[in-house]
Amino acid sequence: MRIELRLAIQDRTRYLSQLELVGDSHDLDDLVVRFAANCPRGVVPLEACLAGPPTAVTGATYRIVFDAPGETLAQAVAAHRAASELRIPRCSPLQHRAVDVRRYAPELRLDGEAAIVQIAIDDDGSAKPSEVVRALASCAPDAFAVAGITRRAVHAAPKPVRVGATETT
């Protein structure tokens, strides 16, 4: 049985913790009372409820607005679609590598002066929205600027459950 437990820490911030309890049924109100009796000072359990299945984030959808003529943006999107890969350098203090933006963001859709893109997240990583912009700019016949990036959705899927040496969903 998985339970979500909401906690108040020093009356400032609320946290959500997940507990996994053995057994098929538990009195959630009694659980909160028993947990409160054993919490350190400043930690106050607020409520407990049954948790849904564990999930993992698999991607996000973004709307990227450009300051560019529609034709320039359309040509850049067409070139992005035609490319088999679009490698963009990613530099951090510890490493330099290239990210294949096309792998994580294979489809862009035009929406006026904006592009709608779904960026995948997998075990190997993801592309950043700013890297999608740089990849798209590298495909454009003329330079353009970004007016804004808005995350419209986060996508999740059930986490595989480990059973011995195998995984199930």
C-alpha cells in the first residue's frame, strides 16, 4: 500500500512524502496521529491519502514564440524536420558534449509565430528548450530572436515496477 503524506516543516513549507506500508489496509487517520506522536519538533503531519501508482516524467510540451517573419520560421521548421540529426553543443563546468536535439524533439508544429514542440525525457537525458531554439536557429535562413518560451504540459507514464530481475509496467 502506497500512501502520500503531507508534512508541514516549521510552519513554513509543506512537503509531500510517500511511504510504502506493508499490508492491505491501514486507518489513515490513525496513521497521521501515530506519525505525529513520533515526529521531531517542527514536523507536523497534515494528512495522509492513498497514492496512485508511481510515475516518471517522460517529456514536456513547450510553446516557443519567435520574433521572426512567418516564412523564416516555416523554413526553419521544415529544415528541422528534414534533418536526420541536429547536434548542439552543451557546455558545463565539468563537461562538454553535443546533444542531438532532433532525437529528443523530433516534431515541431507551427502555431502562427510560434512553434509547439514536445521534448522527450529518457534514461539517456533530454534536450533543453533553449537547445531546441538554437537547433531551430541553425536551420533558419535568417537570424531571429525568441520572444518567449512557455511550458504547456508535463507528460508522465507509470514507472516500471521491479520484480526480481525483470521489469513490468
